[in-house]
Amino acid sequence: MPTKVMLPTVTVFREAADGKDHVFGSGSTVGEVLADIVKQYPALETKLFDQGRLRQHIIITVNEEDTRYLDDMDTAVSESETIIAIIPAVAGGSGA
């Protein structure tokens, strides 16, 4: 069974995945799963990657753990209960 990948509520991600709030990808690492979903939904590539590298403002979690503190794109995933979440970093504010 493929790994479930939760997409952010940001419209551009869901539009790139045919309106879905989650997709399924296969692979044994985060990088492999993301490569598989990009193969299925090519419009996600530019939302997630810049010149083959994960965009700086994108955070990936596996079972709610930030992969930056694990093995990043080499973080192992199992098909049984792994949920990958793609979270765009949010910044800004009115400053008031």
C-alpha cells in the first residue's frame, strides 16, 4: 500500500493535484515518495522543488516529525502507517 501524502490547504498545491487534499506515492524514503507523486502530478514539481532541490519554504514531516531533524529526503518511510505532510512555511504580518 502506498504512503499517504497530505497536501497543504493552500490552493495552488491542491490545484496541482487535481483538487485532492491528499495523494498516495510509493517509495522507501521521503524523496522517493515525493518523486512518485511528482510523476503522477507533474504540476506539483514547481511547487515543491527548485532546480531539483526542495524549496526552502517547504517543510516535510513524517508522522508529525520534521524531516530536517531526521534524515531529510532520505528519511525512511513504511507503507503501513506513515503519513507525510507537506507544509509551506508562513511568514509575514502587519507589523502593527
